[in-house]
Amino acid sequence: MTVSLLTQRVDLPLPGIGTAAARVTVLEHGRVRYVVRAPHVRGTFVVIPQHLRDGPVLPDRVVVQFGDGLDPQGTYYWRKHRPDEPVVHGVRLHGWTSSLQPDNLSDRYIDILGSYTHSLRGGALRELPRATRRRTETVIRAILAHWRSLPQLDQLRAAAARIYAAEYAEHEAERAAAAEAQVAQLQTERKQARRRVNVLNGIRRRRPRALTPPRTHLARLPLVDGRGREMGSITVREVAVSAEVAGAVVYEVSGARVLGRFTVGSDIYRAAPVPQGVWVAYGHATRTHFENERAHRPTVNGVTVSGGWNHDTSDDITPSAPNTVGARVETSPTTGHSAPAATERRAGAVVRALALHFLAREDLDGLRLAAAQANAPFLLGETRRRLKDLAQQQAQEERNAQRHRLRERQLQGLTTSQRVGFQTELAA
């Protein structure tokens, strides 16, 4: 698209000052030059539409350059004066204004000149006197009021946009592709979440399995440290299949410098609908989370330990691994510290032995189902909330993709249209 060169003489009203005479010329790339003569003002101002990446397809912002020339603003900023830079109250202006919205200059508190307006003397940038700033701002307001009234304004904006239209169209295509890829990912996640809802509903409907009552006989379990060295043995008695913590068994342990109870169940964080890991709590647990003081907390090496250990899989548990099980010593209901190294070492051996003993139960599947059914309502609510969030995210990404594809087409249209009267519906 091209805009025919045009020069005309206009009068610009300057409130409180008088009238400025200006010769107005339409230049290349949508620029408009104003050669101004007014009381204490003479020189050239050039209005340049700013086409910003991710901004409107037709630029809605401008900068006003001080002096003539088509070079980018920064070319002259530090090096030399532009031709015919304006002189206001005897001070020669250098640089350019802030990024301005011509439709929104009525607020007198808008900083029109900004940080790139100075005078340049002896190679040094200097601040403008107050009177020079005020008169310059008045002139720029008058210039932009006239610029807004130009009949070919949309053509000027389109001409400015054509400079970077191809580059910005490619940018919009990349953003659209990224949004489309995100839509595909969210569709996959929604399918997975819907499948999880179906699985959880199936778990809730399943008939609970019969669980083995606590055994009356004692079991003797060998202890092994993290390096595989023997540490004696413990005697284990099943106290209860817990009524408070679904799918958990309470064991009473004695021997090898260990005395007290441990509660063993399935992974309490349960990423899977049916948990596959192991949870061991120090003491007789009545709930899985936020239980500060449990009855019958065990002593290990004479130290009372608290807390618990959770492992999200049972596949890698052996008599000697994992090595760390997080035994803690409470100093108050809300504070504590890690158990001594020797206590942690022995507690780890006990926890691993109890975990393997629990995993060997013939009713393990029933215990895991009981844990799953107890946690299914929470997981269902969580998954349904996630489904809702995913649907909202997908709708947003679909809108983003459509918007970027539309902007891509519009920018491509700017690069191909050569018609002076080019008009189209352009998105902001």
C-alpha cells in the first residue's frame, strides 16, 4: 500500500499562545512532517506511527521526532543533530517524545516529552528549561490534534505497519502454533481426567473385600541396616486392623532396643486411585495427617520418635533400602528435630521390616481397596475441579489461537495489499 505524497499549509491553534503556521507533508512509511513557525518556535517535527510487536495491527501509538530524516530514532541520539531540529525559546530540541496515544492527550499530567527529549550541546545531553518544555508540549498537542483529523489516517497507519508486517505475521504464527499445541495437550489431560473419574466411581461401587483379623501369633523379623549388616531382630504382634485409618494395620514391636507401636498402611498421598506405596507412622495412628501426638509412640535406642514415612511405590523396598525414613524427636507439639544418626539407622531397619511384613499379607489387595474407597470422594472432588480448570484453560487457549491466526492473516494482508483505499476490520 502506498500513500501519495501531499504537502499543504495549515494553521495550528496554540491555546494561550496564538497560532502556529505549519507545512504538512506526508512521507514514506506513514510518517507526516510538520515544519512549524510560531512565536518562539521554529523547526521540523515528524509524527511516526509506532507499530509494536503484540500491539494493534494498525498502530494506535506514535512518537514525534525532533528534526527531519527517515533514520531510526536511535541513529542520531548520541551522535549528531538531525536536520532542522526545532528551536523553542532559543533551545534546540534533540531526540523524540514518549510513546503517545493521540486519542488520549487531554490529561495534562501525561508526560509527553519523556526521557528521550533533550538539548544536545557540545556532545552532551542537557535537560530542557521549564518554559521550553511547556511550549513544546503545547505545539505537540496541536500537531497531533491535526494529525488525528487527516482523512488518510488509516492508510498512514497501514503504511507504517507494512515495515514489520511480515516479521510480526511470523511471530503471530508462532504464538498461534504454541496455543494450538497447548490445546492438544489440554485435550489429552482432559481425557485422562475423565478416565480417572470413571475409575474412581468404579472403585466407590466395588464391594469391599473381607480383611484378615489381627493374627494372634507373634512374628519375628530380622533387622538389616542400609549396608546390609545384621542388627538383631524384633517381635511383632498385630494389634488391630485400623478402624480409623482405612486399610492400615497397627503393630506392636519389641526387641533389639525397640519398643512401641507402628501403624502401617498404603501411600497416603495416593496419586493413583488405588495406592501402591507404603505409609508407616510412629505410634498408634487414628488419622493420616496432622496428628501431633499419637499414643504408644515407640522408643528406639531409648529415644521416643515421632512422625512417619511415606513411599509412593513398594517395588523398591528391600530389607536395606530405602536408607532414610525420617524419624524425628519432638521438643514441643509444634517443634522437633531429626533423630540421632544411630536412632535413624535402627528406626529405618524396623520400618523396612514392617513394610515388607505388611506387603506380604494375603489380604493386601483388600487393604488397598479399603484405602482407595476411603479416599475416593476426596480424589473425585479434586479431579472434577481439575476437569473444570482444564476446560477453562482449553477454551482460553482456543481463543488465543484464533486471535493469533486472525492477526497473522491481517498482517499478511498488509504485506500484499497495494491499494491506496485499503480498508479492513483489524483486531486490537
